[in-house]
Amino acid sequence: MTEAGRILIVEDDADMARALAEACSELGYCPVLETTCAAGLATAKAGQFPLAILDRMMPDGDSIDMLAELRHAGTIGAILMVSALAHAGHRSHGLDRGADDYLAKPFAPEELRARIRALVRRTKAQPVDNDFLVFDGLEIRVKARTVHHGQDHIPLSPKEFELLMYFATHAGTPLSRMQLLEHVWNLHFDPQTNVVDVHVGRLRRKLEQHTNRAWIHTARGAGYWFGPEDA
């Protein structure tokens, strides 16, 4: 199996490590297990992984303290923290320090698998020279603020481009209407309008018309998520 098919697991509890490894294997990935922060960091630096799953409280410290160094290494696509520290403040702290997602223990196996799938999908965006994001032929040119599919230019309004950028940088992750209002419209309250749904609908139709594929999907009860699927 190639390195792109490996997932790094940093977990010292044998039962939890087994559960995490089984979830990765069921999704077709090869789990690579380390039982200390130091060993996990060394393994991360030695290879490429689309995802690392880190337990927080390890024998040699809190894995949250290794997040910055993992990011600096540039070998990990996304980071999922799992922890019995389940208070909202713990989750916020983990995300603020650099984790992409935070899953509180105990959790259902199907939820873990869903988180893994979502995070790995996000890493499939391929940045080129910090100017391009490419998803299965859909090319987003960041500096030029244009979108292309093959030789076809997809005309978007400025707001539609901002919306697509936010979707693309969170590919595979369900995004609520409130998140979109805050990050795309800079509104920190619900204006009681359908502005999000209208713009999402327009963007969704344009992408489908030009590519013959579905890109924006409704997550029932959660909002929307972005990723390529056959239309």
C-alpha cells in the first residue's frame, strides 16, 4: 500500500488503538500505530499521511502540544483528535491549536468512520504553488479568483467565488448555514433570510451545468458539504 493509503494513529490504550485501527482498515487504509507523542512525531516526519488520529493524554504528554510541530512538518493532511476530555472548552482549545476535528470519547464506530472519510476527502484538494485548488478536474485559481473545468470557464459572482472557496477549503465537512453566514457574509447573527440557500443553489447549479457532476450536497439537519460526486 502506498503512503497515501496510511493513517497515523497515536494512542497508548490498547483497546482504543484497536478500535481506531479497525475503523481505518474497514475504510481501506493501513493504520500505523505509535504509543507515545515522541514516536508519533518521528513517524509523521518520516512519511506522508492523509490523516493522523491523536489521543490527547499520552504517557509523555498532551498530544495537543505536538500539533504545531506536526503542521510545520507538512507531512500530515488532516488531524483528528480523540479524547475523553469532552467539555466544549477542550474541543475549542484543540481546534484553536491546529486540529481539524475533535471527537469526544466514547463515540460510535460509524461516527468515527464518517469523520475519517470527511477529513480524508478534504486532503484530496491539491494546492499548486499556493494559487490553485484542484478537485477531480475542477480548478479554482485563488489569486485570479476564477474557476475552470478543463477549458471551460465557470462564471461566478464575487460572493459565489467566496462561497466556493470556503466550501473547497472545508471539503467533505458538513457546514451549517450559520457557519456560512459568519465566514462568507461576516454576519454573526441570523438575518432571517434565505440568502445562504439562494447563493448555494446558484453555485450548485452553475457547477453542475458546467461539469455534469454534483459538487454541493445537502447534509440533512446540518447544512451543506462539498465534494465531487457523479451528477
